[in-house]
Amino acid sequence: MLQETNLQLKPLSPAISAFQFQTSGSKDGLKIITDSDHLKEKVVVLDDETKLKLIQMGQLPLNAEWTFWYDKFVPNLPASDYESNLVIISSVKTVQKFWSVYNNIDGPDKLGFRSNYHFMKKGIKPIW
């Protein structure tokens, strides 16, 4: 048997609060539906009106453009050559682009010894 309960959300950030629209069907457009016989977790379901608003909204811009950097550890590399070892993975301007890059790069467990990712505002190199 499905039980329906309203979910009250507090905005965590401007990006998250952009997804919280007022709808006529519920106070915040989000509902938790649980099925005690089949589901062990709570599932958040958006109503049709909220889904349409999200689709119409399109891309969510970030406050600035950001760049993902990768630096591979090279033993005995002099500091003067460190900058030439930096590689730009991608630059992002929207929340969607951020997650598309983040979700498609190898995790830190796959990086080599002392290799790093950096996420810096565009135009700033990870050099210190």
C-alpha cells in the first residue's frame, strides 16, 4: 500500500532552492511516496507541474566560470616545470556541465601517487 506524505524542504543553497517551486498540488511540489511492502527507501517524486518548470528553466548558471585541472606527479620534476605538467580537463559555466564532468572523470582512488585534481576559478592556475 502506497502512503503519501508531504516533504518540507529548507533551501540548502541558491542552486538547490531553484528546484523548489510552489505548486497547487502540494506546498512545495515535492512528495515522498513509500511502499512499505516493496520499497525499503523513501523516493522523492516531482509532480508534473514542477517537472515542466525545471525543463523550461534550462541550464543553471554558476556565479563564474570554473576549470577542472589535473596534475600528474613526476618524480624529481623541478618547480619551474610544474606549470607545464598541468592539464585542463574542462571548464564549466553551469551546474549541469559541472556534474557531467565530475561524474565522468576517474575518482581519486584511480589517480596515481601524489597526482591531483584542482577546481579553480577560470584564469587561476593551481600554482602556489
